Amino acid sequence: MSTPHPIPRLSRRSLLAATGGLASAGILSACSGAKTSGGGGATSSSSTVLLSTQFSPVEEKQRFEKILSTFVTDPKTSFNSMAMADFTTQVKSQVDAKKVQFGIAAALHGELTPLADYLEDVDSLVPDAAAAGIGKDLLALGKLGGSTQKYIPWMQASFVVAVNKKALQWLPSGADVTALTYDQYLSWAQAAAKANGKPVFGFPAGPKGLYHRWFQGYLLPSFTGGVITTFTSSEAATAWSWMKDFWAVCNPASTNYDNLQEPMARGEVLVGWDHVARLVQAPKDKPDDWLMVPAPIGPKGLGYMLVVAGMGIPKGGDVATAAKAIRALLQPKVQIEVLRQNAFFPVVKADLPSDLSAPVKMEAEAVAKQTASPKAIVALPPVGLGAKDGELAQVFKDCFREICLQNGDPKTVLGKYTATVTSILDATKVPCWAPDPAMSQCRVG
């Protein structure tokens, strides 16, 4: 396997070009599933299988299967979602055995990077993608550091803050809810807890929650300007101290929350950050009672995570049939339907329809504000770690557990986990990813 190269730095201008300028920024999460097979049998000229790490929750999977059966009929395309480690194993083992049983490998940018040598070149699809309105920066990501296109961007998502308007009365004086600092966000949570006699802010720290993305894409970039190269810095210790104070005024049941939309719908949580697909149901019944706003701004800026999923074709697969399905999935009507059903945003140019649900419109506006902020700091999920990605995610979860749940000293805890992060980086020998500066091999700082 070749060593992945540094990814191109992304401009917000080109990211805002898609979706009529509304929702082309950092948007998509590491939802991983539990299946183990490529399923569906070998692809043929009239059918193909889309193997993916995305849409693993049952409801999301069913809705996406309905989209495929309605809009992607030539070729007929079946869908199989699985955990990232299983996905990687399936791609490698089937390509190595020269018995490829699926047509499209669809996953996050960082999940596809270690698989570059297992993917066909798809340069022939670049003109179609560009014509659909996919920006040059997003297409450049699909080269995976090489000279040829290895995947075509598929969709994107982000994380924002959902706010029940009841909580606005406890905002700090003079604060703008769409441009809060971390200090204001903390003061707001403290005031709301005091007024209610209990915490009303939430955090998705459940077993399947995406809370590691908060540290990787939001908190640490906002306080330190980096993630890995600033891991042991005094600024990182300050960020974790902030997190400890914030956790003290979060609903303690947050350790059970895999998403915030359910406790929000029940009235347990009034304010919280989560993935757009895991917030969209909260305002569904009473959209006039809710707002969606950008994440807070820290000393270094507004860190936010750009999460892009792409579609590649495995070596030895039916390229012509898979390419036809990929072109179908790039149609604006298909991308809008994915947005409508599963709250994942288009990568192509697609005007938002007037009948789009209020919650999705709210999210689109929040994402646009987050992306367009002059203080925005773009962060990517870890790139090129393969199976080690889960180990790095666990480091941040363990730091949260020891610092916030067990009252550990931030600097001491960060020092303890430095060796673990170093071991992961030594094993993978990958360059750093945004927002850390590019270097030949990423190092803990």
C-alpha cells in the first residue's frame, strides 16, 4: 500500500458553491453499522451493489433503499451498510481474491484513503461531476493524494447546535445566539441549569454517540487551532478544562444519548450540539419552537468539521455499470431526496426546494452561517488511519471519561494518552489532516 499524501487545503468559497451556496460545507458523520457482507451477489450489467459505511441506523437505511428503488433503476442498485472495519475487510479481501461482489464502495474520505490501491481510476467521471456542480476542492479530495481520481464526492453533512426557544431567556446579556463564544455558551448552560433547577443542555455521549467529533472538529480546533499537533498544549488543557465545566451543567443522562433528537423531542434537553441527521427530528412536530445555530467560537476561531463521503469503484468490479449508478446518484433530484429523507446535504449544485421541511431548512441555514463565518476553521475527520481510526476516536472518548466523568486533571490525562496517539501515528505513518499543518508524518505536539 502507498502512503497517503497530504490532502489539499479547502477554501470556503468553493465549498459554498454547491447547493446554491447554502449547504456545501462540513456535513457528514461516521455512522457505522453492523453487517458483515457485501451481499446481493456479484454485480451484473443490469444491477449493482452499493457497499457503504453510511446510513446504518435502520430508519436511515430503509429510507435510502427507497430512494434507490425509486430513482436509481438503471442499473438496479441494492444497498448494504456495515461498520468501517468490516467495510475495509470486504473491499480488500474481495479485490485481493479477484472475486468482487459489489459495484460501488461508498464511505467517508478518511475511510477511503487507505483503500486507494484497491480502487479503480474514475477520471472518466470527473467531467460529469464537474458539470453537476461539484467544486474543484471537493473533487481534489477524491484523488486521495495521487494524480488520478479515486472517488467521486457523494454527499456531505455537518454538526450544528439545536435550540429550543424556551432557552433563549437565559442567554447572557448582549449575546447573539448565532455567534456565541465558548464562554457565552458555558454561561448560558449554567444560567439555564440554575433557572430550571437541573441541567437542560445535552451532549451525545452515549455508546453510539458522535461526541468524539466534537473534540476533533469543534472544541480543540477552536481553542488550539489544531488537534494532533496541539494535543498536549496548554491551550488543549484549557479546552478540556472548559469541557469539564460544561459537563457539570449538562444533563447527566447524556452518557446514554446516542443522539439528541430523542431527548429533545421528550423535553429532557433544550440545547445541544449533534450531527444534523441526529437533530432533524427534534423540531419535527413544533418547528416554530426551535432554532438551529452554528457551534461556538473559541480563542482561535470557529472550528467545524467538514465530512465528505465519496463513491469509488473496486478494482475488478464492473466499471461501466457502477459508473452509471454513480451518475444517477449525482442527479440533483436524488441528492435533494437524500437531504429530505436523511438530512445529508448535496455535493452538487441543487437549489433547495420550497417544500423542504422546516427542520432541514433550519439546518441548511445554520450550516451556511457556520461555513461562511470569517472565523471558520475547517477540520476533517482523521485521514488514512484505516482500522486505527476507531482507536484514535477512543482516545478522545477516554480523555472525556477521565477528565469530565472522573474529575481528572486535563494536563495529566493528556500526557497519559500521548503515547497511545504516538503509537497510532507510528503504525500508520500518515500525514496530518486539517486543521493540523501538513507534514510528511503527523506527530503529537
